[in-house]
Amino acid sequence: MRILRRSWVLVVAATLAGLLVAGASSMLSKPTYTSETQLFVAIQNSGSVQEMQQGNTFSQARVQSYVKTVNTPVVLDPVIASLGLPTTAGVLASNVRASTDLNTVLINISVNDTSAVQAAAIAEAVANSLIQAVDGLERPKTGGSSPVNLSIITPATVPTAPSAPNTRMNLLLGAFFGIGIGIGIAMLRSTLDNRVRGEADVRLITDAPILGGISFDPSATRSPLLTQTPAQSPRAESYRQLRTNLQFANVTGQAKTVLVTSSVPGEGKSTTATNLAIALAQAGQTVCLVDADLRRPMVNEYLGLDRSIGLTTALVGSSDVNDLLQPWGDDNLFVLTSGQIPPNPSELLGSQEMKHLILRLEHAFDTVVVDAPPLLPVTDAAVLSQHVGGVIVVIGSQKLKRQDLEKSLSALQMVGSNLLGLVLNRLPARGPDSYSYGYSYSSQEKKDSTGKAAELNNTKARRGDHQAIDDFGRTMFERVEQPPKVFPARRFDSH
């Protein structure tokens, strides 16, 4: 049923094609007319009861032989000669049918022809020729009359309507074969297609928990951020659900740093990492978003930040991370962009400096979200996953193949990473592979949520100066060698 729901367009198209072919063949076929006649086989006797019983048994035994005789040249050659037909006995036999009912002495003869008048004439001529042929075959060689007598009890008539093509039957057969072909193609395509389309395909590979599913939104290309969508939209609700499920997956709180990666490029890992960080910050947490994709950084483009200095700047020791964090939005979200793209990303991400930096961030923030490169093209994510508390793998629906997902999970397992769960991205909004459930809101609620989203979009999304970090009362963190401080301090002013 899942395969049929996925390929219902194909099945419908095949059915319509079958109907079209059947209808066209019915319209282009020349009409065929059928004329029928019926004969009765009798045995000539004196009329006693015993002779009548014997004659009835004899005639029933001979009727099958007479039926076979109808399509022989003995019967058909005289018909061709009498009607002057431009054909042969073999060709004419294909248009003549003879049959008999069980335990009867009746012979049914039907003739098909493109002319209604000629069909009736041939049927009548075949009946008369059969009578003469049987009379000659059954007549004793010693002389005398034939003991078998054939009589026409239903004369052939000119048909008023064609018997073929049967348009209704052709349409039914066309629809039947179209459905069968459509289902067959759908099954074959499903067997050959090894792309991950939804949760059912993921379950064929792994039992890892699915933290959430993000439906495909055509407008996400222009407005990828959570703050750019209405608060009650399915897309916004999906990220809030992802945030909640992540908290349950990390119920012990050991994974303060969450690495977000994917198997191949283009699955939406950067968008997922950015929106997850925004959702966590909206829930009241202090969040640091780190763009660790040192090959194709995208976080700065989504958030409109400068990436000339960032993670690589801190790793090489040119500046302290305190001076590199950029606040974003009205919540406690700080972003560490990628910085300049280095020639050795894997070495930087696997260095002790990176491990030390993550520890400092974990002491300063409630949650650290790291956007890492894909797993299969490069080893950056696998190396970096050893320094974080947990890993989230984003799966792009219809983008990723099953064998690629297996390789990615095997790579994480090989380095001993803590896989928190999977996120299904680009899922269809409806259908067997959808992951979201709709919930209706009143028109006023929709209006309010849309207005709030528009007001939020008009608000300045970021602060340009690094002095904003000090708005919380003090520097957000110190180095690990010093006693760790809790960020932000303002949260504890009342105590």
C-alpha cells in the first residue's frame, strides 16, 4: 500500500493510457457482424420407443462429428462456390464457428463478417452445405437414404448491430491491463529505487531514534530561518518538536555539545543546525552555534554575519573566542562563524585546540550546536564527533541512498560516536512518507501569528558590535584552567 500511495500518479497514468489505447483501438477497428443459425439432428426410424431411444443415443454421439465437419472443405468449398467468395476454405474457416450443447442434438453455427448481409448469407449457405454433406456421408454404400436427417430450426438473419468491437469490454480490459502495468512498474521502480524516502526506509537500515521530521517547504529556499516563518506554521512546529525530542534523547544532560551532520551535501544539515539553535534559544537556553564546516560554510549566509574571523581564527590563536562570538537575535544565541577557510580542515577540527575550545563553550553555554561537514565526502565530521557529546544525522528525503546512510552510520560507530538520533528533512507534506500532522487554528490565531512573525522579521536580527556580549554583566566564560563560571550572570542576580 505504501508503494501504491507513492506511485499513485504512475498507476493512474497507466490506467488512463490503457483506456486511451482501448478506446482508440475500438474506434479504429472495422465493425464485425455475427449471424447465427441452428440445426436439429434427427434419426429416421419406425417410431417405436426402443428405436427412438437408440436413435437419440446415436444422434448425440454423431453430433460432435458433425460439428467438426463444419470447418472442413467438404462443407465450405460449396459455400465459396455458391456465393462466389474471393477466399479459400482455410480462411473462411477462421470466421465460422460451430458448437453444440451437452446432451443435445442441436448444432449452433455462427459466422463473422464485416458485412451484415454477407454474414447472414454465409451462415445460411454453411447450414445448407452441412445438411448435404451429412446426407452424403451417412448414406449407405449399398443404396438407400441416409438414416440421419438435419433440419434448420433457426434460420440466419441479418444482424442489426455489430458484435465487435465491444467498446465497453475493451475499455474494461484496457483499464485492467493499465492498472496491472502501473502496479508492476511501481513495484519494479520501488525495488530498484534505493533512495531514503521516509521513516519506513530508515527502519530498514537502523533502529536509531528519529528525533523529528521537517516537511519540504518551497519557500524555505528564500526564507530558511525559523524566525522567518509564522509561529504556528508546520515548519516552525517541526523544529520545536525536534528541540523537545532532543531534550528527551539527552535526558541525562551529558551531551551539552550536539554535532549536526549529514551523509552527503545538500541534505539540509546547516539549515537544521541553525534552526535548532534558534529553537533552543527561544526556549530560554543560552546557545552557541558553531560553524565547523570549514569547506562550505553556510551559517553566516543564513544569519547575515561576517565570517572573516571565527573558528579558524580561534584555533590558530590569533584571537580569543570571547572576541569572535557574534550575538544574533533577541534571545541568548551567539554564533561562532567559520572564519577563513584553511587548507587543512581535518587537522584543525581534530586538534587539541578544538577539543579545548569545545570544553570552554560547554562551561559557558547551556547548549553548543556544531554544524559539521558531511560524513562521506570528508572525514571532518567523524574526527570532530569524538570531541562532542552527541551527534545528529540529517537525512534528506529522496536525496540520500540507503547504502550511503549505512556507510555514514558505520563511520560514526567506528569512531565510537554517540548517535543521539536522526532528523528526516525535505519530507513530503502529504502522503505515505509524511511525518507531520496538521492542526487547525482559528482565523484570528493565524492572523496574530502572522503579524507577530512579520513584526519579528522587521526587528533588527543582530547586533553589530561585540560589546553586546558584555550586556549580560560580565564576560561569558573564562578559560578552563580557572573555575568555571555560569553564563549569563544576570539569571542569578535575584539570588
